[in-house]
Amino acid sequence: MQPKTCMEQSQQTDRQPLTMPLVGVVMSQHLRMGLPRKRHLTLLLVSTVTVSCLVMIFSDQVLQMLDLDAVSAVGDEAEGYGFRKLLEDPLARIERMRSEGMEQRMPQCIIIGVRKCGTRALLEFLDLHPQIRIADMEMHFFNKDENYENGYEWYRKYMPFSFKSDITIEKTPRYFISENAPERIHKFNQSIKLIVIFRNPTTRVISDYAQVYQNKLERNYTFEQFEDLVINHRTGRVNTGYKAVRISMYYYHLTQWLMYFPRENIHVVNGDNLIVNPLEEIGHVEDFLGLPHAVTDSNVYFNHTRGFFCMNNEGKQHCLGATKGRKHPEIDPHIVKKLNSFYRPYNRKLFAMIGKEFDWD
């Protein structure tokens, strides 16, 4: 919101009466001080213009701030997002939503991973669907003992308000590699729907490194080169002691989940395709959740500045944060080739397990 100039404000004569009492105060003060007439007139003129501009600019900004129609509602009228959410008493807001039939319900679907494969983008695109409600934060409920020990009721209180016909989704990518999460989620709800998103495992490792690299760079911390982390220089082989390398061994992690859940309970999203064709992947998720196709080409657009697809909800455009879609560092092609060769046998086992193949070579 750009403040208006004094010239623009002076044309709005309907607001000039607001300044008259203030001008009168300035004039009376000058008269009482016994200032010469010419100097008084000059000061009066300057004071009038200054006070008029300040009052009009301030009042215009306040009125615009209080204009609820001008405030973005962030696309969720049922939950009262936007300025009303800030003004409304929290307890009154909860009572209002409950009177409308909304409750904080346990998630019927969880995005379990994988880190740096596009889980945030997937969640943001799914949030465009009118029957999907997303948890605002990664809960780490099933993988962290200190959270899990708080109990289900603690977990539920962090879920969004929803209608019975809605589907609540929670996302915590670290569930995928957790030893405890599969069993705990099965105990929680053995028929729950799970979503996992995969992308080229080598690209995922590089993206993982890029995030840590950038964070350390911004804090002036020392960091190791990518090659020094992914390659064991003593043996010349890929270093499986590097956590980022192990995360991309999808086959091993998914095996743990299939010990507790049938394959039909787990939907696999092609993370590489989500980047270039998000509507196709979102459509598959809608089918998996038993929802009508409500996310269409009117909800997404390609942002040429950012270089990827963004969200458009009722005319309100939104892209992922600046930390998403960051440029990857240049990696020695020989290292990339070695990583591709390392992951190839694990990829083949994964493809056989999920019944589909991805072009990762």
C-alpha cells in the first residue's frame, strides 16, 4: 500500500473537516504567543498544509487497513483467515467454527516424506482443494518420543478445524526414515492413507546438500565440499555414512512401511513430474483420497521469475518461499555418474515394489 502524496490528498475535500480542529489549535497558539502578523500567517499556512497531509494520509491508511474486503483472506473463508482472524477473540472464533459444524479432527492422511522431494509444494497444491485441510506445521509426533508421549489429544489440538466431509492432512517428511513411525502410525490408524513423494535420488542428495550448504554459508559456518561428503576417499566408493545418501535409498525405507500397511494404502507421487506437471500429480492424489477433481489449471500458473509453478487461489497468487527451488551448486559430472550407478540397483527394487518406474537415468 503506497502512501498518497499531499497533492493527491488535498483533492479529497470530503476529509478536510478532520483537519479543522487541529488547525484551530495551531492558530490559537500562535495568537497567544503574540507573533507578528506576517510570520503568523506564514506559520499558519505551513501548519495547515502539514497537518492536513498527515491527518489525511494517516486516516486513509487506517481506513484501508480496516477495509476487510481489501485484506487477503488466504483462501479459507470457513476458518476465518485474514484480518477477521486477527480481530476475533480466539475463544469466540472456536465457538463460531464449532457452531458451523467444524471440529479439530485427527488426520485421515499423512505425507510421510521424502525430505527435499517436494513435500511442501505438494501440500501447498493440495491446500487449493476446498475439501482438504492441512496442518500448519510438521508435527514430528510419531518420530519423536517427547511428542508421542504427549498423547493423541495433544496431537489433535494442533490439527486444523474441518467439516466431516473434509480430509485433514499432516506432513512430516522425517516419518519416512523413522524406525518408530510406521508401527506407531499403524497403531494410531491402520487404515490411514499415506502419501510419499520420490524424485531422482541423486538430485535429492544434491538438493539436501544445497540446503545445508546455504544455511551454513549465511551463518559464516565452515562446510565441507559435496564430493568430500558423498565419496569415501579411502575406498573411492559412495559414502553411505552420509545421511543424505542413505535417505535416497528409498527401497530400504519403504520396506519398513510395507511391513505395516498394504500397498494400496500408500500413494506414490512422482516428485520430478510434480515440478513440470503439478496438475497431473494432484489429480492422482485426488483420486487416491476419493475426492472430486477441484484443483484445475485456474489454480496454478508458471512463474517465469521463480522458474516453477505457483498457486492461484481466487485471484490471490502465492509462490513457495525463497528457500524453495534454490539453485543447486555445480557438481562434478563424474560424481553425479557415480551416484547414479550406486542408486540404480536400489531403484530397480523400488520400481518392482511400487509397480511403476521413473526415468532416473
